[in-house]
Amino acid sequence: MPEHTPVLAVDEVTVRFGGVTAVDAVSFAVAPGEIVGIIGPNGAGKTTLLDAICGYVTVARGRVTLDGNDATALLPYQRARRGIGRSFQDARLYPTMTVRETLVSALHATQRSGLVAEGLRLPDVRAEEQAVADAARDLLALVDLTPYLDLRLAELSFGTTRAVELAWLAARQPRILLLDEPASGLQQSEVRELGALVHRIRGDAAVVVIDHDVPFVAGLAQRLLAMDLGRVVADGPPADVLRDPAVVASYLGSGKYR
Amino acid sequence: MIWAQYAIFGLGVGAVFALLAAGIVLVYRASGVLNFAHASIGVTGAYIDYSLLEHHAGLPVGVALAIAMAAGALTGVLSYRLVFERVAHTSQVTKLIASFGLSGVLQGGIGVVFGRIGTPTTRGHTLLPVERGVTVAGAGVPYQRIAVILVGIAAALGIAALLRFSEFGIQLRALAQNPLAARLAGVDDRRIQTITWAIAGSSSVLAAVLVLPFGPFNPLALNGFQLKAFAAALLGGFVSLPASLAGGVGLGVAQELLVGAPAPFNGLRTVLATALILVLLFLRVERFFVSEQEARAVQGDERLFTGGSRVPVVGSPRAWLAGAAVVAAATMTMSGFWAFVTTRAALYALLALSLVVLTGWTGQVSLMPGTFAGVGACLAWVLGTKLGFAFPVVIPLAGLATIPVVGIVGVAAVRLRPLYLAVATLAFAGLFDDTLFQQHWFANGGAELVTNRPTLLTGDHAFAAAVIGIAGALFAFTAGFARTRTGRAFRMVRDNDRAAEAAGVNPAKYRLLAFAISAFYAGVMGALLAYLLRTFTVEEFSFLVLSLAAFGIAAVGGIRTPAGAIVGAFAFVELTEVFRSSGAVSDWSTVAVGLGIVLVMGRTPDGIVGVAQRAWSRLRPRRRAVLAPVLEPSGA
């Protein structure tokens, strides 16, 4: 879809930790609504790439563009407000909060009220709080989490926390979801359900998903990027990428280790 | 040549900084505790040394020192076994607060046990006679000075060598980097930590005995040295011993050379350590001496209070206002004395509330609540007494005047991790004590300050009603934002600041906002306390008196809930009244506050209120929904 402005464009992005180049001149673009999977062995630089897109690590070189606007200099919370939604490998979120409050917290940026109005409980604040509470309840119903409303996240199983995290992501209606190993720590049966859940919550948002579970990513994504040692080694339809000799080599180990 | 003398003095204090820093680093690496009570252990030993020599004439100084160091080792081991081993599983911030408690127990305990020792003229016993010495570059240098340099540096280097080369040191470093793997490889965690605390305790006593003869001898005498030792240890990120030792000696020499500097520069001496701490923190100098991996391995979990079994109660703003009205009405029926006591409790509750917002909800630790209250109290004197402003003008101004201070400290707050922020606030608190609180225009040069209550509120009953009304309004305000957008953002930042950013929350903004709210409450509290007391000195707003009490109240009552501040404050004020009737008010209550912190922290983050809440929910049948897993194959 070259006629659309990509929702996310990564241009020659390089990240270095000391002397190690974790991400090496990576470029790719994500069209609106597109689902892109990124696969690669441990240390390929997948999570670091997501961190660079979100602004958690600074890039040594290159640009990150959101909807055609340069976001390279923006802080993580500013990028979040420009439409990036990010899930985390640990799915820890806010352990002391209840499920209900976690969902409401996702709507922070949509709220306008400030400290003084809240402290004085002005009518506007009450109305706004009521609105976000209703929105949160509706969302939880969508992902069948209603029975968990008043439990704290620390009390939930890992799979349930993952579902809460996805609902928390969807609540913000981001333009693009960045999912960092959503299948890790889940049972096989849960992984099968996860793909359906992602489709259900994403609306028309684009998705970038990284995971070690190649069948899961390949099944979900319309396009696959394979990374190895910080570089993109293949980019294309899943079936083609999985057959690519460079990808096969990176997973099975190159000649020097054999 | 006078410069040579300054340099030798500097090497002496520098050696003491280095020795203290070595103990602090050792404990931090082994137990993850940034031990604010390190100097207190040393002073405890120094008191033992002193009283041995006072009461047993003819006892060799070396024997007394050995006994005192053994006592220091025992104190260290007991601190580990009774306090820090029990909070081992908690966050670093919890351990930090527990160490505040320990310092209260020890410093108050010194007062209780040794009574009146420590008048301004008391000096510790020197190891060598002060009258004898050598002449260096035309200046007389007592042997004791030389002994301090040699013994101090040798001991510090000894600790460094132990860590670097011995079996014990290797096991300690293995534990610090990967506790699980070290234990699996057969390292006895408990044994290593016990030895560490013994070494740290006795080395702190050695430092105290070496240096205290040169200055006033009192329970707080070593605290200034500890601040400098923190600055030195910071150079090595609390991990690298060589960097810490070099930092300690360098700081000591620089500080003493400044004494001989011409007029405007010699004043820099008091601000040197603070300036150094801030520069080190901002430039993150430790990264040149410590690998990222090594630093991260020790740091462990910095998050605060993610445990706890319930969502803490907050209460509605209306309930708080109604409660305040009831209490205010009740004070009308009390005697003047009890009305005064209740007013004091309300004020301490307000100070503890400032920690609920800052520490309990936002996860930041500041050692400045007493400082902010002191600013408020002095402003009550400056604005109210000297400039004649009316009470209703003075109180909000006293709160707002803390905001510029927050601006300066807050720049540090938003950038620093919790432990480093605590060190930065310690440095700022010390800076305020040495500068602003010494000024004649601001604090009457440390002498007595007088306030005049407004005509309508002269009586203790009327004043009680006013204070309880103001405190009640601030509690209601706090309850107002606790469970809405701002309060949620605080807890998001505390629980997981990356996930907070991912939701569009600016962590820097909310850390700063929590700091500002907490400083405002403390400033208002300080001004009201100044009016309540009528006469006071800035000393009553020092860390040990006021900040420690605030931490104790919040920890015992429950630091995550405003109700905890109330419960803790009333318990504290009642307790001090009990001690007042038995004499020795401040020492016993310092011990009690310290014990409260030590016993409660780590067991439950929610204190008395948490226990009550749990008991209450057990009385009521708990509705527990039958939960089906969400991510389950739909067909199954």
C-alpha cells in the first residue's frame, strides 16, 4: 500500500550499547492496519528495536517516523500519545492496581482534569471519572474479564494478566500495537486463543509482533521480518521468509558453529 | 607552612571518610542496604570506648578500642539478624527506611543508656596523647592526627583487599551479582552477610574513635562524616571500593584546604559535599568505575510496596471533613492540655500525610520532610512575627514558599532512581541546616523564635479547632485526588514507570507534582506547629526529631493510606506524653519511633490500618467470584 503514509517508518535505526551494536541500520515501514511479525534468534535485537521505536533507548543513528511526523526526539510518553501502544514481555503492568483501575489508567491521556479540580471533586471531575469507569467496564466485557474487575493484578494468573494487558492496550485505541513476546509464558492452548484475542482488540490498528514462537507469529502476521545480529535479513510474506536460506541459517546456526 | 598542616588535617578526615565509605559499600553489596545507620553504629561503639576509659582508670586505650570494636561488630550482626535479614525480600526503599529506624533506635538508645555524656565540651579519648607530635613544614602535628591517617587508610585498604582477594570477598561478590547461582554453588549467604555486618560495624567504631576526639562528642557527631562518606561512596556507585576510597581521601583534603582559602572561597567548605553529591549524581560519574552489569546486579528491586494484600482504604473527602468536624468538636470538651496534645497529633498526621503521597503513593524517599516543615516554621516567624502578616496569609504562603525549593530538589527527583534521590535529599537537608537555618534574617541564627497567635485563636481550644479544620481540609483534598486521574498516575509511576509512559503518563511531571504536594503539606504543618509551640528553635525541625517521627508514624500507621497517618500520629503523640511523664522524652521516643519503623517495615507495608483492614474483611463473608481462565480454548 505505497499510496498511504505508513503509520510507522523506521529509517536506518542503529542502537549501540557501549561497543555492541544491538540494532544495525534497520529500516522498515508499517502500513495502516498491517500486521508485521518480527522473528529472530536470541540477541537478534528484536526487543531493542521495539524499545527504540517507543523511545526507551536512544538511537545512535536513524529516524523513527509516526504517521509521517518525525518522532525521533520525542519522549516515550509523547510517542504513546501519538498513537504507539506497547505491551511488555513481563506483562507485569501495575501489580497493586485492580483490573478495573488498570483499564481506567489506560485512559489517562484522554482525561483533562488536574490536581486542584480533583482535590476539590468538582462536578466536571466526577463526570469524567464516571465516563472512564464506564468505558473500562465495557472494554472488560469485550474480553470476558468482567469477573476479575476488583482483583489486583498481582493476584491474577499470567495468562489472565496478559489478557488484561491487551485490553489495557486496546483501551487507548492506538494507531499501532507493538507486542513484545505476547506468547511467552503462555501454554500452547492459550497461545491459540491469543491470536484471536489480538484480532478482536486491535480494531483497525496496525500491529508489530515479535516472538520466539514462529508458528504463532507467522499465523498472525501478513508480513514477516527476520532479524539476526541486529540486521534485517529477510522481509516479505511469511511463507517466503521462512524458506529464506539466511533465516534458516540464523535459526539453525551458521557454518562456524556447526 | 600552614598549607601542609591543612593537607595533613585533610588526609586525616579523608581517611575517616574512606573508612566509613568502605563499610557502607561492603554492606550495600552484600545486603542491598544503603545503611543510613552506619554512623550510628560507630557512635554507639565510641560511647562504649569513652565510658570504659572514664570508669576504669588505667585501662589501656587499645583494650578499650578492641572491646568497643567488638561491640560494634556485635551491633552490626544484630542489625542484620534482627532487622535487615527480615526485610531481605523487600524493596531497597523499604530497607532504606528500616535503616532510618535503626539509626533512631541507636541514637536514642545512646541517650537512654549513657545519659548526660555529650555536653558541648566533651571530647573523646585519643589513642595517643595530643600534646606530643612531630613538626611538619614548621607546623606541629599531633601523633593522633598521624595515627588517624595511617590507621584509617590502612583499615580502608584492608577492607578493599579483603573484598578483592579473600575467599570471603569472592563469595560476597558472587552473592551480590547472582544470589541464586551463588547459593547453588554452595555460598552460605547468611554467613557471608553476618561477617560483612561485623566488619562494617567494627570499622565504623574505629572511624568514630579515631575522629571524634577532634570535635564535639554527641550521638549525632558522626552524621556529618557519614554524609561525606556517602558522597565518596557515590563516586563508585556504592559498588566500587577503590573509587570510594579515593573519593573519601580526595574530599577530605579538598575540604580542609578550603579552610585556608581566602574569604569568599572558604565558605564553600560547608557546601562542598552537597555540591559534590549533586555533581556526581547528575553526571552519573559512577559509570566510569562500575560496569552497568555490576551496578544493576546489586540494585535489585527498587520498586516500593508492590506487596500488601489489600487495596488500601482512602475514604471519601466528605467523610474526612465530617471526621475533622467531630474531632474538632470533641476537643472543645477536653482540657486545654489535651486540646494541645490533639492539635499536635493532627499536625504530625499532616506531616505523615506528606509521606503517604510522596513515599507511599509515588515511591520516592525524601529525607527532607523536617526541612520543609522548618522552612514553614521560620516563615511563620519572618512573615508573621517580623513583618506582621496575618495568620490566614502566613499559612498558605508557608506552604507555597516550599515550591521553589521543590523546583531545585525536584530536578534531581525526576532524574534519579529512588536510592540516589534519598542521598540527594540527605545532602540538601544538610545544606539547608548549614546555610539557610543559620541565617539571622530567616532563623534568628538558630536562636529561639517566637510566634504570636491571632487574637481569635489565642486559646488552645480555638487554635485546636483551626488546626484540625485546616488538616481535615488537606486530608479531604488528598482523598479527592487519591483515586482519580492524578492519584492513579502516581501509582502507575510507582509500580512500573515504563508502563506508565506507555499509557501517555509523563513520569517526571508526576514525580515532581508529588514532591510539591508533600512539600506544601510539610510547609503548612511547620508554620502551624510554630504557632502551636509559640517559641521554638530550628533544631526541633531536624531529621532526627521531625523527619524520623514522620517516617515512624507513616510506617506504623500504614504508609499507603491517609488513615495510617492519623492512627500513627495519635499513637506517637500518646506515646511521647507517656514518656514525658517519665522524663527523658526525646531519647525514649526516638527509640520507640525507630523500633516502630524497624518492626513494621517489611512485615506489612500497610501498618496498623492494614492489619485492621484485614481483620475487618475476615469478619465479613468475602464474596469470591468463581473465576474461569480467560485465555482458554473456547471449544474446550
